[in-house]
Amino acid sequence: AHAWAGPAGSPGPEALERAREADYVTFTSASTVRNLVEALGKDLPGDARVVSIGPVTSEAAREAGLEVHVEASESDLDGLVDALLADSSRDA
């Protein structure tokens, strides 16, 4: 998995390529949804599972045309990590 921080600057080509190869895309706010969609356009990772920190962020992702695979039950970073880890072990 790779991380991309967001709007602090325009991501370079290498960062964008790594983002396109991600297994998971995590969103912590509606603005992170907008920023990633703006940066990647229609080149979002095809097989990546989308993990959202909570219902408001999930709604923003759906409005951007993304399928939300996992939503954290607790809307904080611990909840997001727990949701991602639980999902990643689903096929184990």
C-alpha cells in the first residue's frame, strides 16, 4: 500500500503512478475524496477497495462516483485502521 498526503502540493508523476497501484484507498474527509479525484481523474485504482472514515465521507465518495467497500464503525483514525485491517483479513 502507498500513501499520498493530499493538497500540500501537486503530486508528481511517480506519486500518481503509485496511487494508481494501491490495494486500498482510504478517505478521512470529503475533501480528501475531492482532492484525490481531482488529482487522478478517472484513473483511480481499478481493483482498490475504498475505505471511508464515516458516513459523511462515504456519501462524498459515492457522489464522486466511487463505490465504498468499507466504512469505519467509529469515525476516527483508529476506527478507519480497524476497518481496513478487518477487510484485509477477509480473504485470509
